[in-house]
Amino acid sequence: MPDPIQAVKGMNDILPPASARWEWFEDIVRTQMRMHGYQNVRVPIVEPTPLFVRGLGEVTDIVEKEMYSFKDSLNGDPLTLRPEGTAGVVRAVIEHSMLYDGGKRLYYAGPMFRHERPQRGRYRQFHQVGVEALGFGGPDVDAEVILIARSIFRELGLNDTTLELNSLGQPDERRAHREALVRHLEAHLEQLDGEARRRLHSNPLRILDSKNPGMQDLVEAAPKLLEFLGEASLKHFDGVRAMLDAVGQPYRINPRLVRGMDYYNLTVFEWTTDRLGSQGTICGGGRYDGLIELIGGKPAPGVGWGMGIERVIDLVEQQGSAPAAAAPQAYAIVPDASAMAPATRVIDRLRACGISVVLHAAGKDGQGSMKSQFKKADASGASIALVFGPDELSRGVVSVKRLRVKDAPQVERPLADVAAWAADLLTA
């Protein structure tokens, strides 16, 4: 016998009953997106590598260390498994001229890939849902996308999340801040770790996000980007805050919040929790007004976020707010194989009436005893058992037994008129 093949480390199977929680989450997301006027977009998992190098930035951790990149064996094209969702959506919007008639509100969901050390809340294949509002430049849409995330968290029953805000201003403001930041860090070069020294001149803003305890005082004393913002950037940031204040959404201004991609400007934000250890960010995003032009489209504003599904599901499980896996309403017991055809006909009609039914399937030794089938019916979680015994079938009926009501009488229903009594099963 050959050795069994296992999944790639950090790329996990999602199996029942856990998969039911994912379906529940996805249903909530779809509902909330419809309520906010966002439409679904589905883009390829594999994209040209230059899309991410150009869009995310050559000196970002994702591009430098984490992408699954390869050459197409047919034509030599450089390709990459998508490490995030925004760049692909923007590429699609440009390629299909989706902004020709005005702004678009879009959302996506699916797997992303990053080659990193697997740990809780951080996997090589992980799943994101994201929103992208393209063609809208005002602070109202910044607040809108932030509040979509809040609506999702509320529907999930999550109450232990914190919103953090910052503004990265515009490129000229960031350049002035960058110069001041580099001067500050160069003056304390001996306090920088190896990673910070490497980033000092290539991406110094990311040093502000360092988790090294020995550098926290230095980072805290660094020049704040907010102090370099001009009137227009401050007005935009104040507009976002005003709308969040209007709906009573609390937030914390975090001047060290920079996000990991180069394409952000103005508003950046994260939804965080302290229940997931070091992987406490469950949703993050911001405004990226220069990304469309950077990828090759006509200049247009954009704002969005990505939400880590694994992390959100983990948080839901911790808080115990996820519903139990859905059980079928009925379980069909078929003592003899000869009854399978008429049983299937009745079950087909019940399903057409909206009743979920599991049909007992034969094993290698046949149908199994009536007792064993009732055990399986009970274990399925079904509310009722439908018994298609030879005696019942000879009289043109099926026996209906309520499994969750003690000493409930067994009643018979005609096979010929399923629609007439199907609705009664819903009250079981």
C-alpha cells in the first residue's frame, strides 16, 4: 500500500461540522453586502507576478518573502498565487473598463496564499472576504466600508473588537515625514535591530510597526505622520471621524498604524481583538487613490478592506456565538431495498416542498436493521423519522415518528398526496 498523501503544511481542510460555520459566515457577508449595495466580483487565483510587485511595492514583506511565484511552463510568463485581493480586483476593473459609467461598489471572497511559517491565525492558504469601493473620493465612503465590517461583526455576535484609525496623508506629506523619520532613526542607529536597519532607507514607515520590545521607546518617540498632514488631508480624516461619531462608533487613533502595502494613502484602519494573541488584526484596509493609475488605469480613487475569515471564525468560536450545524428535518428509514424506489419518489416530493430529508443509504451488508437505522436517524439530529416499511407501503402510507418528543404517537400519511401533509413536518 502506498503512503498516504497529506495536505501541504499550512493549507488546511475545512470539514463538517466546522464548514457549517463558514457557510453561516458567508451567508451573513452576502446579506450585508446586498444591504450596502455591493456586488460580487470573482477574479483568478493566479495573476501575473508584476501585478503584485507593482501594486504592493517591491520592498514589502509580501513581495520580498511571501509570494508563491513561478514561471508558466508553456510560455515562461511569471505568475503568482494571489497573496491578497485588492490588486486583482483593481486589475479586473481596469481591464474591463468598469468605471466608464461611474463608481463601483464590489466585494470578493476566496483563498489567498503566502509562503510563511504556519501558526494560529496565519496560514499558507488563508481565506479573505474584502470590499473595494472604486471611483469614490470622499470620506463618506471610507466610513461606509468601515461600518460594513461593523455590521458583519454585529450579525456574527462579536462584541470584542476595537477600531483603530490613522491617516497616511498624501505622497508629498509622507515624503516630508519620511525624511524626518529617517533622521530620527539614524540618530539612534544602535537601537535598531537587523530588520529595521535593512528597512531604514527602503521602507522606514514599516519600522513603526515593529513588534521588537527593545525598539518600542524609540518608535514611540518618532515623528508622527499626523503632524505632517496638510489642510486637505486633515479635512478628509476629520470627515471620516465625524461620520463614525455620528453613528456612535468608537475608535482609537493609532499614529503607528501604517498597514503593510505601499498603495495606501489618507485613511487606514484596522479592526482588532486581544483574543487571538499576536494575530489580533481581523480586518484591515484603507484608501488607495493611486493604485489604479499605478497598475495602468486612468487615475481614480479607491478604498477597501480585507477580512481574515479564519481569524473571524476563531473569534466566533471563542465567544460561542456560532450556531450549531444545521440538521435535516427528516430521516428516511428504509428497512428493505425493495422499498427504495417508492421512498425516493416521496422524498423527492418532500424536498420540492422545502423539507430537508436524509435517505438512509445501504452499507456493504445491506440496509441494516430497523434498530440501527433509528439510531442513525437520532444521531443525524433530524426531528422526525419517515418509516417506509413493507406493511406501510402495502397500505400506501408512510409512518411519521417525531424523534424529539417523548412518547409521541406514530402517525401515518398517504404516499399519494405528499404536498398535503409536507407542511406539517415543518412544525416537528
